[in-house]
Amino acid sequence: DVKVTQSSRYLVKRTGEKVFLECVQDMDHENMFWYRQDPGLGLRLIYFSYDVKMKEKGDIPEGYSVSREKKERFSLILESASTNQTSMYLCASSEPGQGAREQYFGPGTRLTVT
Amino acid sequence: EDKVVQSPLSLVVHEGDTVTLNCSYEVTNFRSLLWYKQEKKAPTFLFMLTSSGIEKKSGRLSSILDKKELFSILNITATQTGDSAIYLCAVELNRDDKIIFGKGTRLHILP
């Protein structure tokens, strides 16, 4: 079974802090994604990556950056955390290819910015 | 262990048919059930269900939740080729703020 892990289940950070959210998958998937989930808004794509050192902006990249130095690890960085970035962050991975591919989700990180 | 199970895993029908996708769950501290449609990259939000017996409807799509029997269905009537996608079901928990996703149903509509 594919396993996607996220470094923290809960994080509390102060406004202005730099925040790192880590995601690791163990199935050699090429595609990795970062989403945030907010009540009433569903999943929104922040960034995704199709390969090592490759990244593309999703729907809401402002205030975020990402890093993919190794295939299995995809990091989400909040350069200067703000209260409107309080959310549930979900990482996912999938196999490559055209069209929809099943995404495997991590357990989520609940980030609170105070 | 909390889990969300979707069935069928894969479904192929002809345009115009009606399909029913199933999602059953075994969780503690249920908060809500979510349905998503995933076509290329990111899943798009369809419905959020929190109460039993109240049908949510959007065009040809509808969904209902049964909290006693612990399942939800997503209906698509008069299917079109544009409905071809993976449909994801997820359950939000009150405890630990977890979200658990099912494996999805891959739906393919033949012209």
C-alpha cells in the first residue's frame, strides 16, 4: 500500500515565522501535490511537482513556495506565515501520465498561525 | 481503524446512462462527508454532507448521506463524456481534525 506521510499532525506558529511542511511518499511516485482544505472551500491546489527540482503553481500559490530536491520528498514553505494561512494542509502523490491518476493523500497537517 | 471505502473502483457506461457511486465509512467522531471530482490534476469540490436524508443537488449530480447505515451515494443522471473522471469520497473527523480519503471510483463514459 502506498504511504504518504507528513511531518507534523499539528503545528502552531506565530505571524511572520517561516514554516516548513514536509511530505514523504514511499512508492516512487513522480507527481506530488500540496493542497489546503478549508471549510466550505474544499481542496485547493497550492503547488505541484512532476519531477525532482520541478514545480508548478496551482490555484493559490501566493504566500507559498515549494522544494523538491529528492523524488520522495516535497516540502511546502510559508515564507512569512500569516493568520489567513491557518488551515489543514494535505499532501498527495500519484503516478505519472496523462489524464487523471489516483492520488494518495497524507493524513494532513493542521496549521494554526497566531 | 478509521476507513472510507468506495465502490465500484472502476465503472464504464454509455453516454446517457445513470450511475450511482457508493461510499461507505467506518469512523469515530464523524464531522462531514465530501465528494470530489478529479479530472486532470486537482480534485474539484462537489458536495459536503453533514445531515442524513437531505439530498444535495447540482445539475445532473446529486448526493445523499445515511448516517445510520454509514454510507453516501453520488448519482449522475444522463451521463456525458465530460463526466469521465475519478470521483473521490472523503470523511472529515472531529477528532484530530483528520480527513480520510477513499481510493476513488474511476468512471469512464463511452460516447
